Amino acid sequence: MQIRISDMLDNASELIEENKEVRNITNNHRIKKIVFSEIYCIPEYTVIEKEERNMRKRIFKVMKWAVLVILGVAAVLTIWNFICKKAERSKIEAAYGTAVEVNGHNMVVDIKGKDNEITIILLPGWGSPSPVLEFLPLAEELSKDFRIITIEPFGYGLSDRVGEERKISAVVEELHGCIQKLGCDQYYLMPHSLSGLYSLYWANTYPQEVRGFIGIDSSVPKQSDEESFPISMVALNKLLAYFQKATNMLGITRLCSIGNPKNAIYADTSYPYSERELEVFRILAMDFAYSKDIMNEIGNMEDIMESVRDMKFPETVPVLQFISGDNCELMETWEILHREVITETDKSEVLRLDSGHYLHFERKQELVEKVREWIQNVEKDLYILPFSEI
């Protein structure tokens, strides 16, 4: 294209020079007009191309302003969220429970049914923003017959953040140290989800103390051998956690929960939480969920799974497993794996309930009634009469 234009200009110049010799000015103007009209007709930049280029510029400009607006809104929300977080910190100080010093840090526990003889220790699933408030409906029902101790491990709820590696041995020693401080040496472990692995390790470390195990759709060894999704459950939990942390940091969770704290939490909707409890739960879920300790815990998940891979409960520890029907549909081996960890066969049971992972929300009353019946059966052989009806 450039060669054609230059050739045309050269030819035009020659013609003009020739015409100059004959003083033909009219022809010179005519030659220029023809040549330059030809040049403008060459489709180097057609009208359509110019319109497309201008359209791209307009689209880019709109996109640039849209990005700037989004960044501006995100910045405003983040600053607003940060200010609210600082202002609300005082609302959760000593909001519930009792602090127990363990290894120089405070671990928060909540105790209900203090006058009852038999103790059940409730342990949370991974990432629970407030184990005490999450288990509150279940703890209140069970406390009619048992002494219920809900423990918030380091990094959870109101317990201290310690910034140490969350190895299974360290976590179990911390939890055990807590109940020792409470003077408790005989108890049932009742974990949800991930804490099932800690409880398995705990029962093998202190079998003389553990009277029994009651799992609420608890995690089990080898469960990662069968994955239900294209990515591992560990990776999926990490992604979900980072997404939640991002929405919390940007203030989106806080914005959605204005006027309705339940939008920020996942809890038993049938339980009449007080406004104070909902507000504390909401703040913990928005501002303190997925702490560094909790994220470190999920980072160590493969090591935790490997530590208990070949473990089973001691023969002296009877087991009651409540498992989710939904998880059984997702994983064909879910029920099988829960049976494989049992060695005491006289009183141990595995009960499948048609529900999701949070059985203590959806099937709470059935759990309570079965736990009462099962422990009563276990304790009879030990000649302990904890219930008035016995």
C-alpha cells in the first residue's frame, strides 16, 4: 500500500515538472486533484475500520470507568468495614463462657448442667466462628441429663490466636490440658466433622479417660481416598474459606446482615437466640472467622489425615456414630469408613440420618434422645445411675 502511494506521488511529480515546462498550471491542479483523490480512496483505514476502532475506544473507556467505580466502592466498603470492626470489638469481650489458661493462652469453654455427673465434651467442626453459640441449642438439651463442656480450640470463637503449627498432637494436648484444668478425668467425646480425627487420636492417647465416642457426622481416616468432587475437599474448603474471608473483608457480609444478623451466620434456625447472642455470633462470623490458626489447620490437613490413617478406637471405647445421609450419597464408603474404626462391637452403633452435614441443626432432637438412651445403656454396665428414671 505504501509502495503504491509513493509511486503515484513520484509519477505525479514527474507530470507536474513536465507541465511546468509548458506552463500548464491548470493541468498541474488537475493532476494534484486526481492523485490525492486516488490516495484517499485507498482502503488503508476504511470508514468501517475507523468506526470499529472508535467503538473499541468507547468500550475501553466505559470498562475503565466501571473498574474505577468498582474499586472505589470496594475501597469505601473496606474502610467502613474496618471502622465497624474496630468499634464492635468491645461487644464480644467476655461475651460468654469461661477462659481457661492453657500453655500461657486463654482457651474459652462453656459449661452447662454443672451438677450432672456424666460429662460430654463437644468439639467443633473446622472453621466454626463460635463453637459455643453453634452448639448452644444442642448443649442446652443435653444439659438436662449431662454435664456439657463446649470447648473452643485456639483460633476459634473467643479463644486466643496462638500462631503455632496446628499439628494433631499439639491440638489434642491443648484440648486435653484444658479439661485437666477443669478437673475432668472421665468423659464422652462428642465431636462434629474434623474434630472426629482429633477425638480418635485423643481416645488412643488417653483410653483410660474416654468412656465413649459420639460422632456428629465426624471425619474419619481414609476419607480423602474417595473424593466426590473434581478437586480435593481440602482444596475446596480452602477456596471457600478465602472467598468468605474476601467477602468479610470487603464488608459485603456486614452489609447483607444489617437488620438481620442471621444472614451472616449458619446456625440452628429453630433455636430462639437472644439479640445479644445473635449480635456476638454475627461479629465473630464477620470479623474473626477463618483466623490464621484455622487456615494453618487446613494447611496441615494431609498430615493430620496421615497421622490417624491406620487408627481405630480402642476396644474399651464404645462408639455411637451419627452419619449424614447426604454424605453417604456423595461417598459410597462414608458409612463403611465409620464402621471400620470401631473395635468395640457390643454397644457400638452407626446410625444413618437423612440430613446434611450439620445433624445437630437438622436432627437435634433425635440426636439428644438417642444419646440419652445410648449412654444410659453404656453406664448400666458400669453400675452408675445418672438418670432419675433408672
